[in-house]
Amino acid sequence: MQEQSPDREELPMSISLMGHEPYYSEFSMDAEMVMQQLGIKRSRLRQISGNELRVGRKRVEHHIRPFYRPDDVESYLSWTRRTASHQKSSEALRSAAKELSEMKEDLIRGAARENADHFQDLRDLLGYGFRGARESDEAQSFLLQKLSAEHERRFLRAEEHLKQLQHQQNLCYEASAAQIRALSGSVDALGEILSEQLSRVSALVPLCERLAGKIEMSSSEISSSLMKEIHKEFKELTKHWDKAPSPHFHFSRANRPGSAILQRRSQTAAGIRKASPPQEAPDCHRKPSMGNSGKPRLSEKISG
């Protein structure tokens, strides 16, 4: 067998050989040699060339001819076999009949040997059957006793293990129950605290409403007192306007003393009247009324 190149298994199934390839010399078998070795005809060789059998095509004189490698031919023979159509039918039948007759004789001889062996074994068993049965009974009883003792020991261990697990489970249950009771007491205490706080907040709501009313009343009283003060000052400034002017000076209404101040105060009073609700006309000559304690009220103190 020729030495194979490292990449010979990676070659394609159909190769065009030019003469400079390293595996050129491996394709040394022509079509006639391959047909003779495989026992096939040229038509079958054309079918498998390039599909099942690697072929290399070389130029010989003026023609392209197929060449094959011996290794590929042997590999093809190792996994395929010739069909009956490529052999003589008479030779195939004779070889098959011969193989069948040989197999029949082998089977007959093997059956005879096996029958003799079985007969001898049966006789031995009948001769020593009683003694073997007695020994087997004793062995079985011994094994049964041993197995029963082993099972009893395992049962006792399992029972003790179950008792331990039950005791641990009871301890865990008691601890969990104590924690749950403590948590429930804490929740109840928090509920009582929240209800007490809610009741306090509910009691503070009317007080806040009353304070808001008082604040609103105080603001109205303060605005009323301011209006009274402005009206009083206005009357003080204007009470001399109707008198006769001086013989040496003549003032127009716009040039009178304090006219700019009066205009600004008049504008301020007009803005306050628009923003505040209508009030009663102030009575400067009315005496302050006394409360239950005999003292003037706060609003009248401010206006006085």
C-alpha cells in the first residue's frame, strides 16, 4: 500500500489532475483494473465514479481518462459487496445451499450436546435434591431471623427519630404562638393609642372653628376702628374750611393747607370702603358703652 498524504481524506470525490499535485502518483489504477478488482461492468463504474468512489482525471496523450487510488478501491470493497446480478446465479445458489447445510449440521450437533448436558444436570439435581432442600431451608430460616432483627432495630430507630421531630415541632409551635400573642397585644395597644389621638383631633376641630370665627370678628372690628379714626381726622382737618379767608392771603381749594394730604387720605379711605363691607356711620359724640365689668369695650377704646 502506498504512503498516504496528510490531506488525502479531505480530497473531493472528483479531481482534475495536472501533474504537479503531491498525490498525483497515488491515482495509479485505470478503469480496466478497477472493473476487474470490483467485478463490475463499465456502466456501473461510471455510476459510482465521483459519487461513491473517488476518481482522478488525467490527460493521456489527447484524451482525459479516469484513474483511481488503490486505497479508495479497497475502502469501497470494505463497506459494499457485489450484488447477485454481477455474479453467476448458479454459483450464488450453490454457496447458499452449502452454507445452509453446514448450519443445519451444526445445529443438530449442538442440540445433542445440550440435551446430554441437561440430562446429566437433571440427574444430579434429583440425586442431591433432598439434602440441598434441607440446607436451603436452614439457610432461609437463618436469613429470615437476621432480616427480622435488622428490621426491628431500624423500626426502633425510626420511632425514636419521629418522637424527637414531634418534640421539636411542639417547641416551635409554642414559640410561634407566644410571638403571635405578643404581636397581637402590640397591635391592640397601637389601636387604642390611635383611637385616643383621633378623639383628641376631633375635639380640637370645634375649637379651631371658634378661633377662626373670633379672628374674623377681630379683623372686622379693627377695620371699623380704622375707618372711625380716618373719619375723625378728616373732620378735624375740614372743620376750618368754611371760615372766611385771611385779608392778606387768598387760597384756592387746591392750594389750601393740607390739601395733598387730604387727597391721599381720601383715596385710601375710598379703597378701604370698596374692600370692606358697609359700616354704620360713626357717631363721634356717642359715649362708649360699658360691658358687664363697667369698662369700655376694646373696639371703642381703639376708636376713642
